[in-house]
Amino acid sequence: MATASQRSRHVTIAGGPEHSTLWCIAYGLALGLLGVALQKALAPLLGPDSYQLLLSAVAISVMYAGVWAGASALIVTGLAKLFVFLPEESALHLSDFRLLIRFGLFVCLGLLICWLGVKLQASRRKLRVLSGLLPICAWCKRVRDEKGQWQPVEAYIHDHSEADFTHGMCPDCAREMVN
């Protein structure tokens, strides 16, 4: 049996919060700096050639704040890799071809993470999910909306999701109609 608070809730459409571009960039910069600090602190444990924390900062930024956050995190972590971590891990100079290749691979992985994040966010925008309790008349099958108006279930679902309806007749109703 549903409680009074459950009965008063209506079906909602799931959606994430929208943030400004400036907020997303700041989020990405903060996570990028956090990733750099953690990578620097944990480098003795993780090894000199381990960059999971730097790429994780990019991935988390993209997942939670979008492509602008991921791009800004990639810029911060990429610059840190180029000017802090690569020179520390070997006596080679920045003009060494191997270091440039490793930096290029790092940037390519970061760009791939950002691209996948864009694809994920596009998928999220397409997904509209109904959740909660749906007040429906047991007799006529009309649904009560947020304004207290009763409307056909097809109209309600069409207005609150991306679903459309086609009409047909199930075998039981077809038999009942013939009889």
C-alpha cells in the first residue's frame, strides 16, 4: 500500500543538471590540478610511467561536467605531463623524440576520453525515463497529470517521454469483439 507522500508524487523525467560553460571549465581545471597533485604525491608508489590519475581527472571531468571540463582538465594534465612529469622520469630533454611520442599518446588518450564523453552525453540527452508512481483510473485507464487533469494514457506517455503509440487489438479482445 502506498503512503500519502508516495501517492502525491507524480511521474518525473530523469535529467541531469545543466551547468554554465564557465562552471564546467572551472570544474575541469580543479580536477586536473587535483589529479596532478595526486600523481605527484603518489608517483613513488605508482611508478614514474603511470598516468592513470591524470587521465582519470580528464575522464571524471567529462563524465560529470561535460566536454568543456574534460578539455580544461586535459590541458592542465597535459601541461603537467610535458613540463613536470616527463622531465622528471628520465634524463632526456624535451627535444627527445621518445618523450614527444609519449606526450602525443597521452594527449590522444585524453582526446579519446573527451570524444567518448561527448557520445555519452548525447546518449543521455536522448534518454528520457519515466519514474515514480503514475495515478491511473482503474476504470477508464486515464492518467492524472501534475495539474490534476485526467488524460488518456497514450497522451500522457507521449507528452512525458519519447514514446509513441500504435494501436492494434490483442487476441483476447479480438475474440471478445467477435462474440
